[in-house]
Amino acid sequence: MDEIRRIRLFTDKKLILGGKAELSEKASHYLCNVMRCNAGEKIRCFNETDGEFLCRIEVSDKKKTIVRIEELLRLREKDNDIWLLFAPLKKDQTDFVIAKAVELGVSKIIPIITERTNSERVKVERFAAQAVEAAEQCGRLSVPEVVSPVKLIEFLGAWNPERLLFFADERRRGKEAADAFRQSAGNPAAILVGPEGGFSDEEAARLDKCLFVKNINLGPRILRAETAAVASLSVWQASAGDWRNYGERT
Amino acid sequence: MDEIRRIRLFTDKKLILGGKAELSEKASHYLCNVMRCNAGEKIRCFNETDGEFLCRIEVSDKKKTIVRIEELLRLREKDNDIWLLFAPLKKDQTDFVIAKAVELGVSKIIPIITERTNSERVKVERFAAQAVEAAEQCGRLSVPEVVSPVKLIEFLGAWNPERLLFFADERRRGKEAADAFRQSAGNPAAILVGPEGGFSDEEAARLDKCLFVKNINLGPRILRAETAAVASLSVWQASAGDWRNYGERT
């Protein structure tokens, strides 16, 4: 039973204590064919608005699962307000960036199309499915939204300047990342990671002109795009996000 | 020619301005068969003690390459003193951890054998080759040493207590990572990442007893082992390593 209880599934259905919920066909397949669950067994179900619940499977077959919502495990929580904008990379690196971004608590994932992005790499539905899976594994209640790909320059035009956009620009020395993040703690933020070939001159010039874009610096070595994404999200969490005030302070 | 100059190879041979060096058979294969270089072309060669040089290929065949060392590009640099101790994971994750650890400036990589480590995963020669490749790509002059696997408990017994060992312990709340790292800035440090199944009770008890072990906290979500490694190294660099004083300060 302990093993079964570790199953943790996201659902977009409403979860009300004492009520029932029907899970998706995908979840039914997973529970029935992969995990060989039977009616009567317990699993955990969660979503962002209701929280996380211990649920008992009432009906379980390949296509349909109905659970009874028996016990509240966690109430909804306040999320970080940190977005990740990134130009999709090769498949493995993109998968990696998405999973790590979820573990590192991003609230929105925005695939960007740049002049040097290989747009065949943009598979939003797959990205979204991976975000769900990563959220199920890392214990998050929320699943970050993965939006449809946007063209960088158009997106910058519609940007709300109250959200700072931190950009690890390898062409020049920005501010120390930890310093820059700490100073903006409490405010909405976003991190921008460029494509493998860098931004075009036009894109770079546009970024330079935006007052809400803050160049940050990730040290003397050349980081690959996926490393820059994970490293800057980690430092943001430690400096301005929910890793602060979670650990003991000295 | 510009393209060729981007080739950057580590060598353990002495590099003296105006002298010559014979590169390894592996490098010769890469230059000759993969990159199709010819005599007369320029590449960059580096090592930790001499620095990085622009070199002209004098002899190039599948088995043998001799270069003339024509121009000093970078002098040797002071390295971070940060070790990574980790229990080898599945192949892809281990490859990932090693490449990222090199990009993130570790000075030594120590595969540890724990009670729950699958020791078939420990392939030190392959790890070392990957460290070289990552150093060539990220612009480092040094290649972190990859040592032979050690048993955690024995290794702790021979530990020099002047080096703090930071451990992201999921069983309990440690100190905020950025805080803990900042307070030890300037001192030798190491980061320990446990195996997928966690440490055994005996190992955990031993870690608890070591005064040089400092528990740190990486926030409310459950990080996979490879994420914990990359995240904690990133925060260390930003708080106590060479990312500090590299970017602009405000």
C-alpha cells in the first residue's frame, strides 16, 4: 500500500473532499496498464487550485478511472512568479530544460522563436506533457503553463515592464546574477536563454533597448544553453525565490 | 580559418611559446579524421599549468600530430576549490552531471560508492574523457581530476576537516544554501549528492556525526540527484565562487 500511495497524478478536474473525480484516459492507462492498480487502492491526486488529496480508486479500467477524494494532504500554495523564455534546443536538451525548470519552480514556460531557432523543435504539446510528468515527480501542486511559441521581438513589444527579464548575455558582462536577483526579490521576473547560435544583431539591439531587460552574468566559463537555464533558475530561487526563508538561517 | 581556430584541445604535454608539442593519438584522430585538418592550419591547445596557445599544425596524420606553439592566448588561472562527490546515476544522467560540473567550474569529481549505488555505473575512464571534452568546449584551462571511486564512509574517515562538505539532505531542513555558501567563501568546499535511493541509515548517521558536514536546503520541491548537483554548484559559484566579482556590482 505504501508503494501505491506514492503514485501522484495531476488532474485538471475539480477536487472536493468527500466527492469523486474522473481522471483522464492517459491517467487510466497509466494506472491500469503500467501500475496495475485495482479498485480500492489509494493514490494521490492534485491540482493547483484545490491542493493534494489522498484518493481511493473506485472504478479502474483502461479508459476510465473514478476516484473518491478521501483526505486533504496539502492546501494550495502560493507559487513563484518566475517565467522561463527559451529557444528550443535539440530534443534531449529541451526535455531536460523543461523537466528541470519544473523542479526549479518556474510558473510559465515560453518557447521563443528567434531568427536562429530551429522551429521544427517546437512541440508544445509534448512540452506540456513533460511539464505535467515533472510536476508529478517533484511534488509540486502546480503545473507551469507551457504557452504556444512566440516570436521574441513581437513578445518584447507586448511585455509588461513591471516584470524584469533577466538575460545572461555572453557578449558582455552583466550584473552579478545573485545580486541582480536579490534586488528584485518579491517582484515578478523572467529569465531569457538564447538559442545555440546566439541572437541576431537585430534581436540583440532590440533587447538592449528594453529597459525591463537586465543583463546578468554567469561567470567566466561558456555555459551551454541548457546549463545557463538551470543555473540561472537555481540562483534565482536561492536569491529571490522560495528557497529563501525555507532553509534555516544563521 | 576562423572556423578552424575554434578547435580547442586539451593536452597533458608541456606547452612552451616557440616550442613544439606532440598531441595524443585521440587528438590526432579527431583533427585528421573528424575535422579534416591539414598541416599549416591553426588550432588552440591548452593545459592547466601553461595556459592556452594558438598553435600551427606541422605534422598531421591519423596517429600523430605535432604543433608549433606560436602565440600565448591566456595565462594559467587560479581555479575554484570546489569538489563534487556524487553517486553515479544512470548513464545519461551521469554524463550530464559530469559535463555540467565541468562547466560550473568544479576542481575535482569524486564518484562515491554507497550502499545503494549501482557500482556497475562507475566508469572512471569514460568520466575522465567526458571531463576533457566539456573543458574543451566551455573554455576552461583546467580539466577537473576524476578520481577512482571511493566508499563514502572510508572517504569521510580521511577527510581534511578544513574543507566543508555541503550536503543537500532531503530528510531535514538544512541552512539556506546561498547563506551557507557565502559564509564559507574563500575556503575549500565540496558538495555531496546522494544516490537515487538515498543514503542508508548507517551512512546518514555517519554524515550526521561529521562536524565538517553542513546540511543545506534546496527548497520545497523534490530535486532529482542530477538537478541537485547542478543547482547547488550554480548557487555555490554565485555565492562563493568565481561568478562573484566577475559580473558588475551595483
